[in-house]
Amino acid sequence: MVWRRTFGERKYRVTPVKSFDKTETFYRSSIESPRFNYPKTARFRSKADAIEYTERELGNYMSWQKMKYDEKQELKKNKPNVKVGDIFINSWGYDQTNVNYYQVTKRLKSSVKIRGIGKKSVGDSDVMPVKGSFTGKEEMRRILPRGGIKTEYGWASKYKKGSKNYVTPWGMGH
């Protein structure tokens, strides 16, 4: 016998399954939705356990979907505030930490033109950007929804004015 139930907009079913030696009956729960990634092999000792677990998992999934939707709507309302002259930092590296700084030279609708800028050492292993000391050619980069920009080494975030950034000291990396 198969029990079909509905939780919100999702349908699921609980199916009795015999054990390999046919001495015990387990209950398998499955979601009737192609977009829900659910382990089809989950087994439960009772029908009530299967229903409780499935409804809890569906509730978690649906609250996660709602959170993603709300976050998307919030990002649509609050566009990133990026303007000419802003500095972005990209910290990258596997065995050593490297830092690149970029300065916005032109703001477009959903992208910016940036140029790499120099950095000055502050102590042995910290650096700070030098605004206006351009080192690279101008490049077009897309603005990410939360205000960062895409770079060749991942993404860069806005630089907090006056903060120092760690780099691996000379001779210490590979």
C-alpha cells in the first residue's frame, strides 16, 4: 500500500519495503518532484517516522527556497553602490597570499572599467593600495549582485579605507 500526502505545494509518498530476508517491513519516502534532490534509499522503521522526517525535510527545503527568493528580491531593490574612484581588493593564492588592488575608472549600467593600481608595503607582511598609481591596462568587469567585481583570480570586494592587507612575505611562499 502506498500513502500519498501533500505538504504545501509538494507531494510525497511513503512506500512499504520488505527487507532482503523478508522478515521486516521498512518504509521508504520519496518526493514527487524532479527538482528536489532526495535520497531515494532512506528507510524508516515506521510509517509515522517516514512521514515526520519527510515533512521536516520538505519544510527545511521550502524555507530555504523562500530565503533565496527573499534575498533575490532584496538584491533587486538595493543595487550595488559602485562609483568612479572606488578601490577593490582581490586576495588570492594557494600556498602564498597575493593581493591585487583595482580602481574604478568608469561606471556603466551593470559593469565597470577598472585598472590595476600599485601597493605600498606597511611592515613586513602588510600592504595598502596607492590610489591613482595605475599599473595595468583598463579592463571591463561585471558588477556582482552584492557589490563585488569579477577578476581574473575570482572576485574582488570593496576595499575598506585605511585597512592593511596581509601578503606572504618575500621568500616565504613557493
